[in-house]
Amino acid sequence: MDRLTLYSAEVCPYAQRTRIVLHEKTIAHELVELDLNALPAWFLALTPAQRVPVIRHDDFILWESATINEYLDGSFPGHSLRPTDERGRAVMRNEIRHFDHVFLPVFYKLLFEQDECQQAVLREETQRGFEFLERRLETIQGDGPYWLGTEMSLADAAMWPFFERLCVFHHYRGLSLPATCMRLQRWLEVVAERASARSTAHDLAYFVPYYAHYADGTANGLSAQAFRAGAAN
């Protein structure tokens, strides 16, 4: 039967990761859009994480975006978004894991922080995080322009949605990409031009109202709680 359903929320960067992969691999699917502030009981029963994205592939249910994306890449035909060798795949997983569990918690902590002095500290820490990512690109990217080299991969799909939201962090917290991060800037521009990124992208005007409650510290939905806890999805 091979019926695939994605449970998603357009504003969610984790769900955007999976929408990018579905587009890259031209996988036919049903899209079910959910309101993150009013997730229905039937959806909450699908996943212990109680967050998007979730997929249902026939009678198989899976959550966590990184896991979903590897499953989709391995289960459906088309151009692979993973390196062909095990070492390359291990590097890809390490890059995504570091981004999710080291970089993103500081990134979002800056947005939630209300004290201006602490914001300045976190802004510097986030910029050091950008500089670390720049050094990673110098080490593994080669001539690029994608994260792992010449081909788009799951690493690009995992990271780009959050960099798309950098405009929000600049708007609310004055955060910018350091001028020295030239590889990172080039990578952002190249991925942004892909059809999969363009098909899921939004501008600052779209994001600002949604992230206002993050910036004023009042957001308390499941997604906000997960970001505060540093939990990747």
C-alpha cells in the first residue's frame, strides 16, 4: 500500500526538516497540518514526544525528525541524502547531533532570556557556536558548497530551517552571523536557493508574531517547553 502521512506544523523547524526531505526525494504523501497550541488528543496518543513531526507509513508510526529523515531516505527510492560509506554517515550523524544538542540549546536560550546582561553573554556564546560550525565546514566540507561536500544531505536539511530563523534572532536579540563565517554564509545562500528550501521558506513578517511569546518569555506550549529543556525533535 505504501501510504505515507506527515503530521506537521508549518511554523515548526523540526517539521520543516522532514518537509525538505520529502521534497528532495519527491515522496508522495498526505500532509496533516496541526495547531501547536491546540494539538488534538488523537495526535498526542500517537507519540510519547507529543510534538511534530510524526509520520505514519502504512501502520508504522515514527517520531523525531532526525530518525524520520533517515528512515525516509532509506525506505524510498531516489537520490540518497546520506553518504554512501559508513564513516561518512557517522560524520553526518555527529554533525546533526552536535547541532541539536550543543548549538541549538544556547541559540534558543538567548531568545528566551529576559535579562539584557545575560542576553549579551548568550549572544557571545552563540557567536562562538557559529565560529565552531565555520571551523567544522573548513574541516569536512572540501569545496562544498553543502555541509558534507558537493551533495545535499540530511545534515543540510536538519540545519537550514534554524538558520532561516536567524532573522528572528536578529530582530529580537540583535544576533548576526559573524562576518568571518564566510563558508557558513555561502552555505546558507546555496541551500536557500534549492526548491525544497524555497517551498518551505517564510520571511521575517511570518515569523515575528509567532516568536513574540518566545522573546517576551511567555511561550509555554509543548514546543516552547521542549526548546527550554534543550530537547531536539
